[in-house]
Amino acid sequence: MYTEKFRIEKKIKQYGNNYSSSQKPIEDNSSYTSQKIKNLHKFLENIESESQFSQQDNQIDNNFSSNFKENEYNRNNIEELNLLKMELTEANQTIENLKQMIKKEQENQQQQELTNKQNYEKKLKDQKEELEKVIERHLKFIDQLILDKKEQNQQIEQLTEKLIETEQKYQIQIKEIKDKFAKEMKQNKELWLATEIQRKEKWSYEKTQQIKEATIKGLEPEIEKILSKNKQEIQKLNKQHQKQLNDLRESVQEEYEYKFKQYKEKLINETEELISKERLFKNEKMKDQINKLENENSEQISNLKKHYEIELKEVENKRKLESENYLSKIKEIQQKNLEEIKEIQQNLQKQNEEEMEKFKEKEITYYNQELAKKTLEMKKKLEKENLAQLNLLINKVSEENVNCEKEIKQKYEIKFNQMENQYKSLIKNLQKEIQFLQKNEELENMKIVLQDKNQKIQNLINENEKLENKINEQIEQIKDLNNNIMNIKNQLNEKIMTYNQQKDNFYQMKKTQKLNINQKSRNQIMIFYYQTNKYKQIVKALKESYLTKNKSILNSWKMQKKELKIQF
């Protein structure tokens, strides 16, 4: 008996050490699951070992007397109850550890969600700021274009005013030239008339003197000849004079026309040069501005593309790495669990065989020595301990939550069926012994004791059924945990989908902004071309007005020329 107590105490210490080692902080899910599975396998293998011990005890009891069988059976029940107590405490502690780990995981997930939200909010803020900066730049550029347009309109107005002023100046100069020409013509005409009158007077005076002399001489026929000759000479002189006047008029007109054409060409060339220079300057300005805008837009677009491509690559790489790490961890955990299960099974089989052999040797010697002494004491103690242990079991079974998987459940059902068959075989053997011992009056008390034992065995069977139900409930809890994990995975996938949708929306926003910028630039270019065409039309109209005025001046000049010819 003392050796058996010593052996039980050793087992309890070993079990406590294993449990304390399992209570250490678990950093990874893989180590935690492996320890959990080890504890569950230990629990089941302890049940197997106890069942094997009970089978071997039954074999030994069959060899010994009926009293020895009863004592041994009671002792095995006590050991099983102690082991069940230890296993229940271990199961409760594992449940508490699992709850703590679940809480920690939930807290970590909440922290990760908060950090992800903060990161996404920061990114969105940065993107908003960048887009606002881009919009401000475009607005500034539009304002600059509007200012340039206003400046160009002002310059066009100034040019038109200058053209009007130059036209007025040229008209004044033309009037002055016409007045000077008229005055010069009048002066020349007056001088010519005065000279002609003086010359005629001289000629007439000379001719009168000659006539007088001829008269004095009395040469009348010669006078007539001279008169005829003089008339002819006067006609010739008049013709020569008219030719000279015509030549002078033509030379003066040619000089005037030549000078007028030169002056006109100078004015036209100067105005065209000024207009071409200003046009080239404005075109170069607009081209430079358009090129700058296009370069800035292209640089911004390329930078945005590079930035978002880098971010996409980083996110995809992170997602791939996380998925690969997750799969590799799952595979490693599965392999470790399988290897640990195999090793534990092998070690437990070896330990059970060794302990069974040692137990047989010790029990045989122990029963031979102390059977007769402590049968009555054991009966009383067993009855008291059975009642106390059954109450403890009933109280603790209501609080246990053991996490088991499907394979463990199947193994436990097989073992439970084996235990039931063993208990049924024991009950049959006891009933046969009771029938055999009913003949003796001394064995009637033993019958009562055996009936009590049968009731206790039935109670144990009921308790095992309760344990089985609790194990099923805990398996359902495991399923719920797996469902929660799947829900968390789905949430992560949904977050990834939302992130991809946000990314697509951002690309669409970027495309729309690009299209708006291109449309604005096109509209500005169209406005510029419209303004240049307007400017060209204004210049053409000015040229046409200038040409019409020149034509009108020429026509007026020709009319004056004709009038002068008529006067002469």
C-alpha cells in the first residue's frame, strides 16, 4: 500500500512538473497548439494506462480470492479517480490559458486594425494634400494664362491705338506735302508767267523798234515777210513752251509719286516688322509656357505612376510574404504535431509496458504480505474516499472545458467502449460469484458490498458519459474558434479588397484629373489660337483700311493732277 502511494505521488509530481512547464508564457501559436495536443494525449494515455492497470488487476484478482478482488478493484477505482482529478485540473488550466491567448490575440488584432486605419488615413491625407497642391498649381497656371491674355489684349489695343495715331500722322504729313506742292506749283506758275510777260514785253519792244526802223527805211514788203516769220516763230515758241511745261509737270508728278511710294513702303515694312516681331515674341512665349506646362504635367504624372507602382509592389510583396509565412507555419505546426504525437505514443507505450511489469512484481509481493491485515480498514476508507471523490468529481465535471479534435474524440470513444466492456465483464463475474456465494450465510454481506460496487460502477459509467458529452461540447467550441479564425481571415480579405477598390478609385480620380488638365490646356490653346486669328483679322482689316486710304489718296492725287492739267 505504501509503495502504491509513493508511486501515485511520483506520478502527481511528474504531472505537476509537466503542467507547470506547459503554464509558461507561450509566444507562438505553434508551440501552444503542440503543448495543448501533448496534454490531451497525456490525458488519454493516462486513461489507457489506467484501463490497462485495471485489466491486469482483474486478472490478478481472478487468481486471488474474492476479498482480494474487491480490495484491488476499490484501489484501482481510487487511482482512477485521482488521475481524473489531476486531468480535470489540467483541463481547466488549459482552458484558462486558451481564453487568455484568445484575449491577447483579439487585443493584437484590434491594435493592428487601429494601426492600419491610422496608416490608411495618413496616406489619404497625403494624397489629398498632393492633389490640392496640383490643383493649386493648375489654378495658378490658369490665372497666369488669364493675366497673359489680358496683357496681350492690352498690347493689341495699344498697337491699334498706335496704328491709328500713325495713320493720323501720315494723313497730316500727306496734307502738308499736298499743300507744299500746291504752293510751289503756284509760285512756279507765277514766276513763269512773270518771266514770260517780261520776255514778251522785251520782244515786242525790240520788234517795234525794228518795225519802226523798217518803216523808217520804207520797206513795207520786207515788213510783211518779217511779220509772217515772227508769227511762225511765236507759234514755235508757244509749242516749245507747252512741251517744257508738260515735261516739268510729268517730272514733278513722277518725283512725287516716287517719294510717296518710298514713304509708303517704309511705313508698311516698319509696321509689318513690328507686327511680325511681336507675333514671334508672343508665339515663343506661349510655346515656352505650353512646353513648361506639358513637362510639369508629364513629370507629375510619371512621379505619381512611379510612386503608386512602388506602393502596389510593396503591398503585393507583403501580402505574398504573409501568405507564404502563414502557410509555412501551418505546415510546420502540422508536421510537428504529427511527430510529437507519434513520439508521445511510442514513449507512453514503452512506459506503460515497463510500469506494468514493475507493478505486477510489486503488487504480487505486497498482496501476499498485507492482504489479511488491512482488508477491513481498506473497506471503510474506500467507502469514505469514494463518496468524497465522487462529490468532487461531480462539482469539477460541471466546470471543465477540454479542447479536443475529432481524431481524439474517436480514440476516446474506442477506449470508452473498451472500459464499458471491461466493467460489464466484471459485473458478470461478480454476479456469478454472488450466485456461488449465496449458499453461505457469511458471504451474504459480501453480496451487499458487491451490489454497492455495481452501483458505483454504473455511476462511473454515467460520469464517463457526462465527460463524453463535455468533450463533444468542447469540440464544438474548437469548431467555433476555427470559424472565428475564418471570419478574421475573411475580414482581412475584405480589407484588402477595400484597399484595392480605394486604389482603383484613386487611379480613376487621377485619370479624370489628367483629362480635365488636358481639356483645360486644349481650351487654353484654342483660346490662344482664337486670339491670334482675331489679331490677324484686325491686322488684315488695318492693312485693308490703310490700302483703301492710300488708294483714295492716289485717286485724289490723280484728280488734282487732272485739275492742274485742265488749268494749264
